[in-house]
Amino acid sequence: MSKELDITNSEALIAKARKNYHASLLAGPLSINNKGIPSNADGSNGNSVLFAKSIMDALNYETTREKAAGQTSGNQFEEINVSFLKETFLSLGHIRPGGWSIKKVGSRSQLAIAEYEQYHHLVSLRNASKSNPELAAALGNDYVIAPDVVIEQSLWSDDEINNKELIVDSSISNYTAIRAVNGGKPLLHASISSKWTIRSDRSQNSRSEALNLIRNRKGHLPHIVVVTAEPLPSRLSSIALGTGDIDCVYHFALHELINAVEIHGSDDSKEMLKIMVDGKRLKDISDLPLDLAQ
């Protein structure tokens, strides 16, 4: 018989994690300066400031301080995203078993991606291009991939695979990547791009990185997602709309953004946001861990 869960007066894990996530952001990169401009807003854009302030009000922000430098905000955002995923995704082992590791890659080598089975061949590609100028010119930067945050899956030992019955032995399944005895690298499960805000150049960078992940893989494609604190629907649409590269864009406070746009936004802003949400191109941060468990 299945064990019934007592949910009386209890709060869902992801709901608590979302509150912790926002608390960490409010203690770090998310702030309002003495001019009343939130740190994730474009101070020269009235709607950006208005939507961002409305979100801050919904999150019960109370104090005033100057925003951190751009690089600092980005680094803190990556670290807080890692903490949120560790608190949530790692609790889903019962529906997505595996040996998981969540890491901030950040400013590490542009070939850190080559640590994983699907992209390990990029080391050979880079070495070959160094000694061959024509090959280097032909390849350009198509093999350069530097995700902000990754989720990796460790390989399974034969003892783990054969836990309940004899599934594999030395005569079979000698090339599959998930089997540790075959000598492969850990598998890249997800590449998570953390964009504190979105400008045209930043959105195109995320798309280029996604396409490089798609084109250069050997094996299955990892999840490719973007997490952002951008408050403007028009800028969100520059990366959220369209299919074929990024799985989905996740907003740090989508429920609060929807309410802000509903109260303060133009009809165009409301319509644009509705298109992204109804079209499943923009979701809340609380949706991310379960989507990654698919």
C-alpha cells in the first residue's frame, strides 16, 4: 500500500524553496537604490522600473541600498540558482533517479563542457584547429560553449544496474554511455544560462550557445534553459519566443511579474506576456526543477 502524506498545515518543499530563493536574492543582487530604481531594472525605461518595483513590493522588500556591480550581480545570481536547484531538483530522486551534481561553471575554461560525454570530442577538435589555421578559420567559435550552471549525471556501475536482476554482463551493452565500466565521461543533463537582465546582445549570446550545444553534441541533447530576472515582457520575448534552440525561459518571479503587468502594463505588454506564458515559452522558477526531472 502507498503511504499517504500528511499535508495538514505543511508547506510544499518547492514553495519554501521559492521563498528562500527570493530571500537570497533580496539579500544579494536584488535591491533598490536611493533613486527608487531596482537593480534588475533599466533606469532609463519607465516600464522596466515600474514592473520591477511592483515585483519588489510583492516580495516585501523594505530597505534601500546601491546595486552591486554587474559582474557581481551575475555571479551571485548564478550561485543562488545553484542553491535553489540543489534544494529542489535533488529532492526529486524518487521520480528521476541518478547520481546528480549541480555546479556553477561561470568563468572557467570555455571547454569545461568537454568534461562531459556528449562534448568530450571538442578537446580533439580544439587541438586540431590550433595546428591547422584553415580548420580554425572554418570552425570559428562554433565549438566554444561556456554554460553558467550545469547539472551532470554520474555513470552507473554494473552493481547498480544489476541491483534487482542481472541486466548486463561483459558480453553486452559495451558502448552505452551510462555504464561506468565502458569508461565514458559523466553525462551533461542540463545547461542553465543565468541572465540577470536581458539586452539584445545577451539574448543572442544565449541562443548562440544553445545552438552550439545542439550542433556539437555526440549523444543525447541536454536540457537547455535560461533563468532571468528581466522585468520587461518585450525583452523577455527576444529570447523566449521561437523554438528549436532553448527549451524554455524561467523567470525568477513570474507570478509577481504577471500581476505587475496586469496592473501597470499596456495592452501590448499584457498580450506579449500572455503569448509567452500560454505558449509555454515562459515559466516560473518553481517550474524548473520538475521540468528538469523529465
